[in-house]
Amino acid sequence: MALAKEKSRIGKYGGGNLWVLAVTEAGPLGSEVSANWLNMGYVEMTDIDDNTDTESIPDETGKEATSLEGDRKVTCQWTLMQSDNELIEFLNDTVRGNYYSIYWDGGAIDAFHQEWVFPICKIKPAFKLTTGTRRPVMEASVLSNEAAISFDASGTGGANAELPTASYATGVAAIAIAADKMYEIQPTAV
């Protein structure tokens, strides 16, 4: 799929579904099955921030000659549409000291489901409820993976952790995330 101006690529509706899987700080062990993923429910709004610091390097005249890349930080926030006791307990207590893989179905754009897989994350232990909406925000920092990580999308198991049963990528053998790549977006035909 090439970059182009295309009306079918405009996503009017956000949301989607969010799933989390308990993993180690090195990522999934490979034995996780689709039933181990926790369904966080429907998402009202998502904010993904992939930001790399840059430093301007001037030449002898003071004009910018080049720019150096610095540290990269990826954070995600999902506004969840439910606020039951189990979810609040998970966001405030269960996440403490634990690592998670996160799968987010970002909806369909240009006849493709955008399935985001974040292999190693730390979920911030916090929640805030506002009367009237009662929609907590789940915030996660995406961590760098030292080795390549793959998720089985076919549902056959094997050496890789399985994606949740809600995944649309059933026709793909595996979603591979290269070492030092912080996430993968899998476009799957609608």
C-alpha cells in the first residue's frame, strides 16, 4: 500500500477493542494462548505518541547543518468505555510490577483492519473517574524489545504467543516484530 491522498483512508470513527496479555520483561514466553488475553472492552478514544528527541547541529554560520536523533519514547493512552470493579482493580493494582503485550484493533481504514501489536509494555497504575462519563484512561509506555518477537495469528499455537481470538489477522501465519521495533501495525483486509 503506497502513500496517497485517498478519501477511503480517512477514519471517522475511533474506538476499537483493546486486549492485554501478561508477559515477562523480555516479552511473551511463547506458550500464551489466545484465551490468556484480557479483554479491556470498547475504546472511546486512543492517543498514540511515538516521539524521538532531536538535536540541531549548526554549522559555522549558525544555520542548522544537520539534526541528530536522540531518545525515542512511545506512549499510548486509551479511554475505556466501561468502569466496572474488575477493570478499576486491574488499572490500579494488578498492573503494578507487571509487563504486558497489548493488542488494539484500531478499526478499518481503506478496507483494512489496523491491528496494532505492542509486544512489551508497562501500564501506568492509575485511574481517574469523572462523574457523568465514568471512562477511565489506561496509559502504557511501550518498551524496546531486545530480540525479535512473533505472535501467532493463525490460532494453531506453536512456538509463538497467540493473538486474541478477536484478531482479524487469521490469514497471516505470524505477526513478527523485529528487535528494537516497538510495535507492528498489521493491515488485514476487511
